[in-house]
Amino acid sequence: MEAFDDLVLTGGDFWWTWVVLPVLALLGIYFTIRTGVVQLRLLPSMFRVLTDKTPKARDGSNQSVSSFQAFTISAASRVGVGNIAGVATAIAIGGPGAVFWMWTMAFVGGASSFIESTLAQLYKHRDADGFRGGPAYYMQRGLGARWMGILFAVILIVCFPFAFSSLQANTIVATITSTVGSDAAWLPWAIGIVVAILTGLIVFGGVRRIAKVTESLVPAMALLYLLLGLLIVGMNITEVPRVLGEIYAGAFGFQQVAGGAIGTIIMQGVKRGMFSNEAGLGSAPNGAASAAVTHPAKQGLVQTLGVYFDTFLVCSITAFIILVSTPDLTGAEGGIGLTFDAVTGELGAWAGIALSLIVFLLAFSSIIGNYYYGESNIEFITESRTALTVYRVLAVVAVLGGSVIATATIWNTADLLMGVMAIVNLIAIGLLSGVAFKLLKNFDEQRKAGKDPVFTRDMLPELRGVEVWEDAESVTGQWTVLPAATDERPAKDRRSS
């Protein structure tokens, strides 16, 4: 088994380093140029559309989840324990300079996120609960390649709701048992059962219940972590200029670090940025497609903001917590322990409990976000309600199993598979990017004309496979109220009838 683990780990590292990362970076640069640096140019619009009202159905109910709720569903999956442990590992290996390349990857990846999420909105599907979609859907509808969509869907289901969620559950158990200082054999089972029950109560409620949970959970965990980080940075405010200097000096190899070579510094930052914000990997579009918005580009902008939220806010908090409180990284070991030591060293034991709570929120929100990604792809493969129920049960079982059993094999195999999934998605968005460019042009033209952009499929009649976006009424939710029918017969005729 150890030999198999080493083989998978080596293969995964090679695939990510020499295949996924170059393709992701080159496409991100291409998208940045072709969109006119959309990730910076339309930054104000990202915040405006985040608060757009949700279009109504004809009966007065919301058509689906709101733009903000879709943002929190994807953020729930993006923002996880990796934002604490992964950033710490990148800094321990690559030094402060890795943070610069993490930021750079987030900026470049913002364009890729816009493209994939805009496409997910365009090719989304309407069902009883609202909308669903994602890469599998635009592979089938935009490229006419259902086989490609099924391949993507199967890999995502294996990786996110099963493998990654089980590992997030294991992190919850490890954190709680470490905090309470108990090694009782029954404790992991007890924690696992509670987490599994909470997961079941949410996922069996459908996408709207998931959205309700994430729109409360994601802002709460971000605010709590932000306050903790600001408190530590505030206590070490005089260290901030030093830290910023080390980040920029280290980024170009001007400062010696444990990893030594500039290639190590860049690779650690780029990997961390990509693994964390998932821009271009094909996971976040599954959440993006669930929103009811008036133009596909709107949710593309919101998901770009999600990349910034993940990296420039949450990952940066971790980086500054470590760097202001740990001037000397010599011999530092990566992982959550580095962050935990920095927090407790500055604030005391109580902060360890607070960080444990944050880790729980991060891990649990990831479980919920991962589950929804899987649900959307199960429904792409089959409309069977039985299959969906079986999937929900298995997703809950995976959480319970991961609480008591976790192996490096699961993580390494899922990591390799996610690399394959990423390439499948990158091929698709590369081929379909022309469609996204047209949608962005349409959005820009309406915005410059002083309009709130609204898209209907007759605006781009050459597109095929577009199911929704039928007309302005259904898109905006501003339905025409027909006058009540009147009986215009003479009074004597009405009496006789």
C-alpha cells in the first residue's frame, strides 16, 4: 500500500506541476487579455450585482436561490481547512514570497472563474427547485459532448462529496479531540455521528435549505476569522512593513528561504492559490449555475469576487497571522500546527478554542458545498429520484466514515483525479470561451447604455443548447398582469343565463 501511495503521490505531483498548472496559467492570461482584464475592470459591478434582487416566478416566489446565496454555496466549498493549513505549508516551504504568487494566481484565475461561471449560467437547467448546471451541462449543451460531461461528473462526485468531504470530517474530529485533550475511542464516533446528522438534515432539504445555511455560515466564519487575524496583526502592527517587504522580496528570490530556489517559491504560491480558490477547476460553476440572475455575466462577476474573497481575504489572513508573529521560519513545519502555534502564541489558550471553532465552520461548510456540487452532477447523469436519495445517503455515510477513518491514499487519489477533472474543464472552457466573450460584450454594451443588463437568447440567436433565458419576462421576473376577464354582454342577457 505504501508503494501505491508513493506512486499516486508522484503521479499527482507531476500531473499538477507539468500539465494542469501551465494550462491553467496560460488560459488565465489569455482570458485576461481577451476580456480586457474583466477581473479588475468590472470590480465595482461585482459588488453591485451581488445584492441584486432575485427574479420572481409567476406565482410570486423566488425562481431559485439569489446571487448572494449562490456565491456562498461556492464559497462554502472554496473556503476550507486548506485556507489555514495549506497557506501555512506554502509559507513554510516557499517562505513569505509564496504569498505574492498566491495573490498573482488569484488575479489571473479571476478571469478563468468569470468564463466558466458565465458559461454555467448560460447553459443551466430549470428544475422543480430552481436552476442547476455546471461544466457537465455546458459540455453537453455547448459542445454537444455528453460523454465528456459524464466523465467530468463522475470524477467530481468521487472527489468532492465523497473523498474531500470525508477528509474535512476527519479534520473536524481531529481538531475537537485535540482541543478537549481526549483520546477516548468513542469520541471520534460521537463527533462523526453528530456531524453526519447535521449534514443529513441540511442535504435532504434540497438546494434552498443548503443556500439558507451557507448564506449564514460563510459570512459568520469569515468575520470570526477576520477579527481573530486583525487582533493579531493589530498587536504586531509595527511588523507589517517588514512582512510586506519580505513578501515582495521573497517573491523574486531576493530573500533566502528553506526551499531555496525561486521555482520552489513560485510553485508553492501558485499551487496554494489554485487549490484554494479553485478558479478554472470546474467546481465553483456548479454553485454559480444555481442563481437566478438577469444576465449570465452577472454571476460570472460574482464568482470572480468569490476568488478574491477566498484568496485576498481568508488566505491572506492566515499569511499575516503567521508572518507577523513568526519572524523566523527556520525549521517551521507546515500544516495547521504552524497557524495554531502562531495564534495561541499571540493570544493564549483561549484563541486555540476559537480557532478550533473556525476550523469546524470551515470544514463543515466545505462538506455542504461539496455535497451540492455532487447533487448537481448526479442529476446531470440521471433524473431518478431514487438515485438522488441513494447519493444523499452515501454522502452522509462518507462523512461518518471519514470521521473515524482517513488515509493518505484517499487524499492523494482524489488529488490526482481532481487534476484530470481540471484539464477536462479547461479544455471545455477554452473551446467555449468565444461564447463567454460575446456575453461579456453584450453585458458591457447594455451597461454603457445605462441599463441594468438583461439577456435573452434571441440576442445571440446563433447559440445552440440554451434552455432558459426565453424572454425578458421570465428572466427579470416582471410578469405582465393580464386584466381580469369581463362579461360584456347586455345586462338582460347576463340575467337570462
